[in-house]
Amino acid sequence: MNLLIPGFESPKRIELMLSLTKINSENLINALMLHYTVTYLESAPW
């Protein structure tokens, strides 16, 4: 079973996953990319 772990995926893997969908909203793509590629500690407000 393959899982996507928020904050620990490579941008290439997310791009490949998105290429299999009909998602074309730049805002949604950017949000997914940020969620899955930026680690929690890097995006934490403190």
C-alpha cells in the first residue's frame, strides 16, 4: 500500500499523481504541493 505523507513527499511524485487527475486549478495544485512537500516544522508559525 502506498501512502502520501504530508510534508515528506517529493515534488516530482506529487506532479506525477496530479498528472493522473483532472485537477487544473493552479490554487489547488499549489495548495496540494505545499501540503505534501513542505515539512510541518518549516511551515509552523512559531
